[in-house]
Amino acid sequence: MEDKDIKCKICCGDHVEILKKHISDFSIDLIITSPPYDDLRKYENYKFDFESLAHELFRVLDYGGVLVWIVKDMTVDGSETGTSFKQALYFKDKVGFNLYDTMILEKNGSAYPSQVRYSDVFEYMFVLSKGKPKTVNLIEDRKNKWHNTKSFGIRSGRKKDGSLNRRSNKKSKVSKEYGVRFNIWRYNTGYGYSAEEDIAYKHPAIFPEQLAKDHILSWSEYGDWVLDPMSGSGTVLKMAYLNSRHSIGIDCSKKYCEIQKRRMRKVMKESKR
């Protein structure tokens, strides 16, 4: 699919095989994806060879490219599986990625509150890079309480030996109205929040469009190639298109690929108005 010189390719089949056969080395600038969370959801026709996929993602990513891996763990017999950390460490220790940041996706609530545990309202977002990230556009939308002040007064920090290191910022310039956001990102999720199109909710697990957009803006530039190797309902593809990035989506389910195509046709049509 193509419009306004922005390309969107949707591939239906096994992601490892498609990557091997059709995606060139160093051709992708940003990867955003969310793998199956242990057995928390049931997806059509999927198989998940994590280790092979991890090495393929490293191969196709350009130097300085970023992989955003959004994942959480199942709790079995009172113990979390730790799969998310195992995957992050495999990327780092066995594949060659840098673990650039461990971010948190905070959701607006839990649909199934637990009576024996604190309610689970977050997921991990591991930001992995191939070398030093070539693009870092930090989002500045955190209201700065020091805005329009001429001095921050005295700030304190700790030295390596634990002693207090006090330093004055009296000569600091007037602060900006908004500062860089923290690495915990909070979104409203669920029906009516995660996506605009009803058809997107035919997929069992979608993440918010704004989340995809924020990562796209943070780690890529106009005209870059964005990949989602488990593209599901097509959220990453849609937000890449709306922000002038080329995209490739891969999914093993014909049903989900059709959802992606329908969403992309709709957004392309609307963009022409």
C-alpha cells in the first residue's frame, strides 16, 4: 500500500521466514512490537521462536536503530514467570543489543482486580539499541513547576561515598514551561481509548495509538522505516503513516492482516480529504 510517497507493506506469514527472505540487512530504523505475553492471550495461527526472531531483528536494524519491546509476564502458582526479563537479557547478552532504557507503560486500571495481589496496571517497555541511538527526540510535555522563576535555589545530590553534594542553581536561566517527560508513560486503554476504529478491537490485544506515536516520534525521523514483526491490528503501521514514516508489518494471521489493510485503507482515504 502506498500514498503520498509513504509506503506501507503488510506481509502475511511467519515473521522469521519473511525477515530472512525479504528484509535486507541494516534496512530498518525503528522496530516497535509487542510479542505474545506467555499464554495470556490466544492468537490465530501463531508460533513464537523468540531466539531466531531476536537475531533477525538485530540483523535488519540499522546501526543506531532502536527496538521497543513491549511485554509483561504471566503469574503461575503465585509466581511471575520473569519471561520479560529473560528476553531483555537475551537481547543484551546473546544478540548484541544495548539495553538503552527500561520504561513502564502504566495503564489506567485493571479489568480484573486481584484479591490477593496489588492490581497489575503496567507493562515493561524495553528500549534496546544497536549501538548508540542515532535518533533521540525526547518528548517535552511535563509541566514544569519552576516555569517563570529565576532561580531553583539549592539542589542536593550524593557523592559516591554517600556524602551530600550541595550545589546552587541561582545562575540558571528561566526554566521552560514544559520539561522532558519521565520514563513511565500513562495511557487510557481499552475500548474507545486504544484505537478509533471498531475493527481494531477484533484483535485480542492492542496497545494505544498514542503509545505507538510517542515511540515513533522519540526514536525515528521523517522518512525512516518502521517495522512491527508481530503487527496484529496494525496500530504501529497506522501511526507510522500518519507521522510520515514508511512501515512494514508482519503477521501470521490472515484475519489480522485483513484488519491491518482495512485500517490502512481508511486512514489513507481520510488523509486525502
